[in-house]
Amino acid sequence: MIQESDLQKIWLMGIFNKESLITENGSKLDIIFEGILNRGQGPDFRYAKIYLDDRLKIGDIELHLHAESWYEHVHHLNVKYENVILHVCLYRGDDDANIIKTHTHKNEIPVLILQPYLYEGIHQTAQIVKMFFADNRNVLECYGCKWLKQRIQHFTILFKRYRVAQVLSDGIVESIGYPSNKFVINYLTNQHKRKLLVRKGSNLPSIQNRLDSINGSSILNQDALNSFVNKLEDRRLVKMNCVRMERMLLDDLAAIITMGLKKEKFRIILYNVLCPSMIAYFINTRRFEEAGMIKLLYQKCRALLPNRRTRAVLSSNVNFIGVSENPSNLLSYFGLIYLSKNIENI
């Protein structure tokens, strides 16, 4: 039997069709940020960001299995629910339950019935969620999975437009300079707006070549990069354990990058650029087992060292995300990064 906690996980993971969401009052709904799961009293998700009929709304989201629960739980008289901007329900209620208000009776809150938008049946979706959370036991790892999914989608799009070597080259160079020279790199890229229209086989210079023309030195060893791309076809990562795989990929990255960097910086580039791009590459070439092994690194390998972003999120949102110590693995680390970016944009 499906429970409200299952509905929270479905919302958090986004296991439903988000393309054409319509609320019960006929408003078009676009979800920008699902919010932060609230472990305490009050609405289920805080700091959510949505568009209703192209109007930006920032606030809380409350979830129930049945639309009538809003009044049954007396939320309409509770001041803690004053900032709710959306009521998400699995099942449709009667007409009165589909029009709800806050305790001041001034703001009508739109209601989204989720059942028609589920990819699978209700109970099948609940089973998928439970299987997923069996491997991802904490909320931070789920946010980390959302970050990883975004990175994979980013590289999937780039691989359709440009050569693999150029995508990797540009991603590594940008990551080397982040955040100090990210503006400069983006400026150089924007100077060549035609790049967006150029497909594979183009002779358009990469970000690396444009930087080389300015500083006169090579940032990457192009031969080592091309050799790595060629070896992607030959490797059988499924036969390696995570520690050995990480060491091998770090060695490859050290051969590609000619400038001296600290080991932790190599790990940042590895997990921010190389690994998600490899997953995208393996998925595109239908090598799903190898893509799964790269994904496993994010669960099995230790987290990166805490930085400004992760420390800020841990200190300011501990009551909402349910953690009180540094993330233990890479998924939970990047879950903090995902949260910090969405919070900073609010």
C-alpha cells in the first residue's frame, strides 16, 4: 500500500511527466526546483521554485495522498502553512477539496493531482521508489542523483553536436579554472556564437586552443586526450573495483593535464567532468553495464573535501535536509552542491 512518504520520494525524484502539468484550476505548472525535504513540522518541502502561468512562485509545497487531507489536518488554520504555493495530491478529491486556502483565507492555493502524470501505475511507481532508496539511503544522495542526471544530460547534448575529444577538452579546461577564470572562458566561447550551429567534424577551435593563443602555453596534452578517447572503446570497467577504477582514471587525467594541480583538484575534475561525460558516452553507445560502474563510483568513493558551498549549506539548512555532518560519499557531496545552487538562486 502506498504511503505519504512514498509520495514525497516520487516528488523528490521527479518520477512523473513534467512536460504538461496543469493544476485543478487550469493553471500551467512548470517545476524549477522541487524544494528541500522538511524533516520537521510544517510543509513537506521548503524553498520550492515553480512557475504558474509563467509567474514565478517561491515558497513551500505540501503533499497528501488525498486532496481532502488539507482540511482534515487543519492546515488551513495553521500559520506554518501560510507560505504554501502548491498542494500536491495523488488522488483527486471533491470540488471543495480541490480549492484550498491558507489560514488568512486570502490566498487560494493551486492543487496538482499527480496520478495522471505518473509514468507507471501508482503501485509500480512506489516499488521503483523503494528500490531506489534501498541503494540511496539518505536524502542528500537523492539530490546528488539529480545533480548527476543534469550533468549527464549536459554531456549527452554536447556529444550530439561536437567531437568527443573537444567536449572533454572544453569541460576539463573550464573545470581547471572554475571559478576564477570561468568568466573569461565563457567570454571566449560567446565570441564564437556560430559554434552553437556547428556539428561534428567542424574545424572550429576548442576553448583550449583559444586560451593557448592568448597565453602561449598548452594546458592539455592533446595526444594523451586522444589516446584516452580511443581507449574508451577497449576498456572493460565492469571487471574493476571502484578503488582501482578511480586510481586508473586519475592517472589518465594526470597525463592529459600538463599543469601541476593538487590531487583533490584532479578528483574534482574527474567527478565533475570526466565521469558524467563517460556515463553519457556509454549510454549513447548502449554500454549500460559500464555506465552503471561509473555511477557506482559516486556511491562507493569518499566525498570531496568540504568547500565554501558545502559548509554553507550544512550550517544553514541542517533542520531541513536532516544531516549534521559532512557528506560521506560523492553523491551526498554533490547533493549539497545541487542544494546550494538552488538556494542561492532564490
